[in-house]
Amino acid sequence: MMKRSKVQMPSAQEDRAITAAAKLDPDAQPLTGQQLKAMVPMKALRGRPRSENKKRLVSVRYSPEVIDYFKSTGDGWQSLMDTVLRQYVARHSRSA
């Protein structure tokens, strides 16, 4: 079994020395208050950006040849199916 080492926090004097050394490094300058305010939690950056065009999740069955055709078009085949269906709806919608 591996022995876990304990983290030892620096003393106040060691912390001041570390901070002073870091301030001398031009590539490691402390963040300004404005930079800290502009920071966003990493959790907020995860995942796909929210779309203004919300899509709904549905379960639907298509003929194998329809699925095979769209899959053969490569990556983005589901978006292509959506585009084709939206074009169909636009052409066949009744204008009031």
C-alpha cells in the first residue's frame, strides 16, 4: 500500500518569500482585481455552447436505407437530416 505524504503548508515567512520571488518573475505576475473579476468558473465553460435554436429530443424510427444514406455522408449526418427535414417543412408549409 502506498503511503500518502502529508501536504505541509508554508509558514507566513516562507509564504512572503515565495510571493516576493514570484513577483520578480515577469511571466508570473499576480492577477489584477479586474482580471480576477473577469474570471469565469471552469464549470461554466464545459460542454457545448447553448444554442438560441433549442432542439427537442425525440425518439423516432427511420427506414434502414434512410439512416444508411445519411450516415454515409459522414460526420454531421444528423444535422444534415435536420436541415433536409426543415427544408421540406418550409416548402410544404401552408402560408396564411
